[in-house]
Amino acid sequence: MRSDPTDSAVAARVASLREQIARYDRAYYQFDAPLVADADYDALFQELQQLEIAHPELCTPDSPTQRVGGQALTTFVPLRHKVPMLSIQTETDTTPAGAIAFDLRVRAKLGLGPDAPPIGYEAELKFDGLAISLRYEDGLLVRGSTRGDGETGEDVTQNLRTIRSLPLRLVGAHPPAVLEVRGEVVMKRADFERYNERQRARGLPGLVNPRNGAAGSIRQLDPNIAAQRPLAFYAYGWGEILGWADQPDSQHGMLDAFAKFGLPVASECVHGPGPQTLIDFHSRIAALRDQLPFDIDGVVYKVDSLALQERLGFRNREPIWAVAHKYPAQERATRVLAIDVQVGRTGKLTPVARLEPVFVGGVTVTNATLHNEDEIRRKDVRVGDTVIVRRAGDVIPEVVGVVLERRASDVGVPFAMSAWLGGKCPVCGSTIVREEGEVDWRCTGGLFCPAQRKQALLHFGSRRAIDIEGLGEKLVDQLVDGGFVRVLPDLYKLGVAKLANLERMANKSASNLIASIESSKHTTLPRFIYALGIRHVGEAIAKDLAAHFCSLDAIMSAGVEDLCEVADVGPIVAQSIHTFFGQPHNREVVEQLRAAGVHWSEQQSQRAGPKALAGMTFVLTGALPNLTRDEAKARIEANGGKVAGSVSKRTNYVVAGADAGSKLAKAQELGVSIVDEAGLLRLAP
């Protein structure tokens, strides 16, 4: 019986889609180099899903659509390793001299004299994650397990399949009949931070650290939960191998072959002769350690030749041909002496633990972040507690947890931000608030608080606010640090002579800045409201407030209920505005700005009369021939419309110019009306 040509075409298309998606996944998840726009990737993925639904006989375990699925398990099934997953010896000397000691041991075991040629070595990273084994049969991933006790691990295949950087089928036409790949599952620092950020925003507990996050994710009984955790995998070894005719004869050759199979391999590895290769690698990685995307706790040295590895063998079930050369520990125990609260540039209050000095990761640590009140309560950190401190990268160290068995009976009381500070900002004394649904407390003295001074100045002078050309970050640093500007009105007291003495300033640039400051005195009410930096008040709400109340005094005296009458101003935004103007410090700064000459025209209410684009939402994409993005937005808003940043079913029009991207494609997909500049001008003349 002849096969249906239609079925053959569908099968070919399915195979093509799988190859494309796998290639895009490798580029995105292994190399951070996306080859296709998200919308195009999604379209290919959805096409493959639909084809597999229509032709279930074509759905195979290696399809990218099958990465997530399966019922939650009640327990993990034990899985015996065909080749044991053994640990390796740790070099106790954490200095580069440890590399020399390893070389001397290897040479002695091989019976090499001082005049014998140097041994070739491979140096790799020692990942701080969870060791796993992957079994590929004829190129297809069939099983994955944890290390366990080295002899028997746990079958975690379903969870490992959710890791997008891990190939479900090896690349190449002739993979080995059996290839057991050994490697490490890790969670990258940036992914760890983003995940915890999302958890905190939802009021849910975060992960303790990337290593625990990786291990806990793989040992989740529900693969759907594991799929939500951002994990990565790196290969560095192997177990059972069958049917590999051209198997390499060196450690570095094996890793190169793994990479050609599509397996992720860390780029930070070297091979070369003698211990100097290892010493240089140890030193270079120590300098780069904080810049790596993931945590490591050392490097690994291996004899490069597989023949020499076999000759050297094992001692006490540890390979003589390999050693782990660790760096100083990055987690240590110490005691909390006090809990202070820092005020950030945006008014965010962050509790910080003051610690007994402890040496962690090569530096002496005396402070560690506690993130926010909820995190302190979840970990139950109290003054006097013994805590585990972790240092990761260049960021401030954090308290991982409390050693409860070492808690004294007279330890301090549980932390509560408002009670701790008496409801006042520790820097300026303004009221502190925690809005509904927020995890952070904030200082309300934005225009007055010294901790927020630089941020307030930068925002006030930005192009969309008061627009003071030349008032950049470096100049603001000099003005604040030099004591020239303590509050916003001080800007209008600056003179050319004072500015000309600042670094990178001369008479001409100082004169230009003074002219720009003078010009900024004439502004508009919406710009001035926006420039004040009131929390939740962006440009659109500033315009709505100005249009509704028509004067700043009316806004300042409005109650929460009055503010809620403004379009798009809900209870949270209204309370933020009311609280801001309720602070005497902020009102004083506003009055001083007015006294300095900052003014605007207060017009009659614009609420009367319908507008052409009232209730409509627009999205701008691409370059328009005549209008700038700001001019197009202003035209839409002047006619009652709103401009959004992304396309959805609620979008009324997408205004598309040259080189329009994924937003245009999304509009076409959803059937949203698309107009060019001429079309916009007809809608908003």
C-alpha cells in the first residue's frame, strides 16, 4: 500500500519544526544568542503543537512540546548507575600551590622523574549545583537520575526534561548506541534573582540560594512545578558508553564532542602541559568568579589523556587522575549584632543585619541584606541570632537563615518595620508607608529626604519632567556631594562661578546649564506634577490630574475620594498622592520652587466636551516619517486617547512606521486595526 503523500508532507514538516525549535533553544538557552523573535518562535511552537494534536502518531518523546508533562509522583524510583558516580578528592590548600601538589602526586604515581615531559591537563569549573546522570540511547534521552550515594540515585527524568538547554535528542546522524552524560544542574544568579523577585511580589517565599534552588527543583515530585524554575545544565563527564566508534582519547576531546552533540559545556575550560596551566586557570577563574553567570566553589583538574586516566585508576573510590581545587568558602556562620534600616534612592527601606566580622568568599563581611520585613519574619532573624551569611558576586551579602539550635533564651524580639522605626524614616523623619499588596516600606519625604536627593534631582531635571539639559548623573553627584544642592529649590540658586569650579565644567558649559535651569522655570502643570516624583504618578496620570483639577493648589488640597474621581486614579494611587502632599516637607519644597520662579499656565477644566479618541488605546511601533514618538503620543493624548506599550485584544489601533517589529505581527495576529502616520493624522487632526 502506498503512503499518503499528505502524511509524508506533514511528517516532514513536523521533523523540520522540531529541528528548528531545537536549534533556536540551543542558541537562546545555551549561548544567550536568540536567532528569532519571540513571536516567530511562538508561532513555530504552536504550529508543531497543532500538527501533533491532529496527528498523534507523530508525537514522540523527543518533541519540544513534550518537555513538560506527566502526573505528579508520590515518590522517586531508585535507579542504579551502570557506572558509579564517584566523588573526587578535594585539595585542602586553597592557594595556587594546590595545583603543584596535584601534579607531584600524579607524576609520582606514574613513576615520572623530574626530567620527564610535563603531563597534559584539563582544567574545568567546579559547579555549585546538583550532579546528575543522563542516559541517551541512539541519541534519545531515555532516563535521568541524581547521583544519590554514587551507586544508586533517583529517577528524575520528568523534571530533567523541563530544562530547555538540555537536548531531548542529540545532534548528529550517528550518535553512540549508549551515552551516559554526567554533569551539573545549576540555577544562574540572574534567573535566581528574577524568580525570587516574582515570588516576593506574589507574597510567596523565595529560594534560599541558587544551589538549593537547583537541587530542590530537580527533586520536586510535580514536574509542572519544576518547569517553573529556571534551570541550566552543563556536561563534564560520562558513565557507560557503547557503540561510539570514533570516541575521543582525551578529556578535552570528549567535551568538544559533547558540544557537537548539542550538550551544554561551559566555555571556561583549558587544556595544556604541566601545573602552570592549572595555576593560571585557578588564578584567572578566581578573578572572574563573581562575573560568572552561575555559582562555583572551585575548579577541577583532570589528567587530559584517557589512557593515563585508566593507568592512574582510583584510590578509596576517588579518581587519582582528578582533584577539586576549591576557593575560600562563600557561606559562613556569624552573629547578628543589630538590625539597621537603609533608605534607598527611591525611598525604599531595606533592613540590613550588622554582623560580627566574618571572612566569606575572600572578603571580611560586616553587613548583610535582609531584603524586607516579610523575609525577616519568614527567616525569623533576630538580634543576637547566629546566622548563615552568603556572599554571591559583588552584591551585598545576604543572610541565608538562622541556626536555631544556637539561639539564646534572651535573643531579641521579632522585627517589625513600623515599630522598629516608630513609623518614621530613619534619615529624614517623614512618615513611612507600606501600600496594599507591596512587600516594601517606603519613605514619603521624596523631595526632602537626603537619601533620595540624587534620585529626586535626576528625575526632576529629566527631559519629560522639568527638562534641564546637562543635568546628568555625574553632575548631580558633584552637586549633592559638594553640598551645593540640598533640596530641589537650591538648583535655582546656582551661579556660573560656583559651577565652573566643578570637575569637567567650564564657564561655557556652566553658562549653558544656568540658561537651561532658567528656561525650566516656565513649564506646564502636568510636567511639574510628574517632576515631583510622586509614587505611581507617571506622565499620563499627571496629565489627568492637571486636566481634572486645573490647579496645583486644588490637587494638593484634594482628599482621597476627590482624587479617585480622576480617570485611572484608584485608591492606591490616590492615597499615594494624598500622603505625598500631606508631608509638610514636601509642601515646603513645592512652595520654595514657586518662590524661585517656577510657574505654569493654569487653564480652565478640560473635562467638558467629548474628544475624538476618548476611550481608545493606541500602540506605536516603528519610525514614522514626520512625527517623533513623543509627538505622536502627545497628539493621541490631546485627543483623549491613551498610548500603551504592548498589543492586546483591548488595543484599538496600532500605528506602524518603518521597521515595525513584533508589535505589528501581534496586531495582525489579533486582528487589531493598523494605521500609518497619515491614518493617525486623520483620526487625530
